[in-house]
Amino acid sequence: MAAAASLKKLFLLFALFSTVFISQSSQTHGYSNGFISTSSYPTTISSKSTNHEQNELNRIEEGLKRARYAIRRAARKRNLTNSDSKEKDEFVSRGSIYINPYAFHQLSIKIQSYIEMEKRLKVWTYKEGQQPLFHDGPLGYVYSTEGHFIDEMESGLSPFTTQNPDEAHLFFLPFSVVNIKRFILAPNPSIPWTWLQLFVEDYIKVVSDKYPFWNRSSGADHFMVSCHDRGTQISSAFPRELFKNLIRVLCNANTSEGFHPIRDATLPEVNLKHGELGHPQLGNQPTTNRPILAFFAGRAHGYGRSVLFSYWKDKDDEVRVYESLPKPLNYTNLMTQSKFCLCPSGYEVASPRIVEAIYVGCVPVILSDHYVLPFSDVLNWSQFSIQIPVQRIPEIKVILKNISAVEYLKMQSRVLQVKRHFILNRPAQRFDLLHMVLHPVWLRSLNIGFTSEVGG
């Protein structure tokens, strides 16, 4: 009885805490060609509106129609040249690393779907909620992309943000799952993780009561980001119609835990030192002189790593797997000396080692099941990485040895080509990690059709 009373008290405190942090602030404040769905997913939005709102919806929908047409036209024409282009950016997305370089790339230097995003996309961030649970997030360690994305949207420096919600295509819910854990759940372990969903429901209720945008689309043009492995529980703890259309951008992009690749998007996991801006500087420049076949060093957590350690830990000179590195071995130096870097899942499917490997020109070997890789709408991961399911971990050496030297060099050159998409800049820059995170969310917004009735 005492335990039940204590738990009830914690629940009430949690509910009060969430109400104060949200409500007080609210008083003051199947893709066609790999890009556009031919289905009706997610919804056609229908709502009553004023004449002004009707005009704004018509304007937004007209812009989306133009973007859809431009991307489809690029895919059909397969035109990768334009001698009249005056752009200074010499980035060319030609090559096998892209699923459809014609739709993703156009005008010889631009991504067509990306250029449409640059021309049109506007994101409005809800102002409700107080720090540290809202408008704040971790800027260091393995969850850093969650905090940096929130901070980028709040900085006022992003070309994609707007202060006028009526011109927005997308609406950002700026809560931090990492900070909710840190400031509420970790100090009160008796509160179950299922209450995370109730917390988010409370926030959605506040903003949907105050503004028309959530109700207008049933959340289909709203998104959130989370790099915590419990991010999927935002909408999976209890079955709710409320979350059916919400776009979740998650590091833990695990299809076995409710991640939906058609609706959701993957957030890359990057391990930064606390307070660092920009991408980590990992050792020397990549070189083709790499004497080690494969390398991994890391803690033993998660099923995939337990399998890896059982077969390869301290057992092979070519497949070098360590739980802890003996002195004087250096982690970064070993990565730069390795042809392939093993990237096993831990407690969640994502691993920061994928991005680390790309930074140093080491071909990532992704040891994971059910993981939807970042930017899979546009990147052809089979061209610059090796994907091995957990059950085939005993065959790692055979699989890697069967890759010819010529094919390995091609894959490594593609790793260097794709690197720019995984560099985290602040403020964000064209084609870098933060802008690439927005790109799949923008693609999903292209599938939303707006129709509305003028209300009296």
C-alpha cells in the first residue's frame, strides 16, 4: 500500500510538473522514384477555415505541387547537366551512392528535391514549454544530434525557419527526450517510461487547443526529433490515434520497435565531446595503406555485441575486436589503419561508429537487424558500406575477404564522397547533416494534400 501511494504521489508530481512547464509557457508565448509516394499516405487534410486561412493553404499547396512536379520531371528527364547554371557550389551528386541521382540531383550541381526544399520549405517551432524540457537538448556525447537540431531550429539562423506559422509547411515540437529522462525520469525511477507518452500528449493538447495546425492535419505536418533509445515510446506505449501521422525523427530507427520508414525518418548518431561545435576531428587523413582488415572496440552491451565478442574478441589478428583497448593502442589510430570498421548495435540499433568510420574513410560494416539507415530515401548504402545481419557475425572474416581490392577501393572512395552529408556544422550548411535531416521530413510533407472549406 505504501509503495502504491508513493507511486501515485510521483505520478501526480509528474503531471503537475508537466502542466507547469507546458501551460505556463503557453500563456506567454512506397516513394515514386524514391521520393514521392504514389499512395495517398498520410492524409488529405480537410478543415473549415477563414478566407485568409483558405488563401494560405492554397498558396502552400500550390508550392508543394510545383515541388512534386519538378522532382518527378528531373527523375524522368535524367538530366544531369545545365550549362546555364551560375551556382558557385560545385557539389555534384552524380554517382552510385545515390538511389536516384536524377531526382536527388539536377542542374549538375544541385539536388533537385533539395533545391525545392531550399526554395520553399518553412518550419515553425512551437513556442510553448520551458527549458530544460523544451527548447533545449544535449550538445555532447552520443545524443548530441538531438540537441544540435533543436538548437539550430531555435537559433534564428536557419534559412528554413519562419516566425509566421501561417506560411509554414512543417511544425516542430521542440521537446527533448534526453532532458525529460535527465530531469524527471532519472531522479524518479518509480515513474515508468510509459509516462513519456502522456507527457507528449499533454503538450500536443496545449498547442492544439491554442492553434489550428495540429487539428488541421491530424499531426501529419508535425515532427519531433529524439536520439534517446526510448524515443519510440513517445507514441508506442499506448495505442493512440493521436500519433498516427506524427513524423518521428529517431536515432533508434528500429522497425521491430515501431519505426515506420514511410512516415518516420532516421537521425544519425554522432558522439561529440560536450560543448563542441562542428564535426569531430578524428585523426589523420584517410589513406589506402590500411593493414588491418576490420576493427572494433567498445563496451559489451546489447545482443549484437555479445555475439560479436563471443566469436571475435581478442581472437584474430585481422579481425581485431576489443572490449577495452590495451595500452598503448589508440582507438582513432586503429580506425585510420583499418579497411573496415565494425559498427554493431548496442542497446539500440544506431551506432555513432558509423559516422566515425565515414569521417576517417573506413568502410562501415553495419552489424544490425531492423535498422533503417540514415537518409535511406536518397543514399544507396550498399555502395559504401557492408551490411551483415547478426546471425552472420561468425562469417565476418570470410565476407570481408571476398571483397576484392578493386571493389574495396571503390567503396572507400564512395565513403569519402558521402562524408559531407554526415558533418555537423553550426550554423548548418548546405548538404550537411542537419540539412540532410530536414530533407526526408520535407519529402514526407510533399505527400500532404490540403483541402479546406471556408467556414462562417
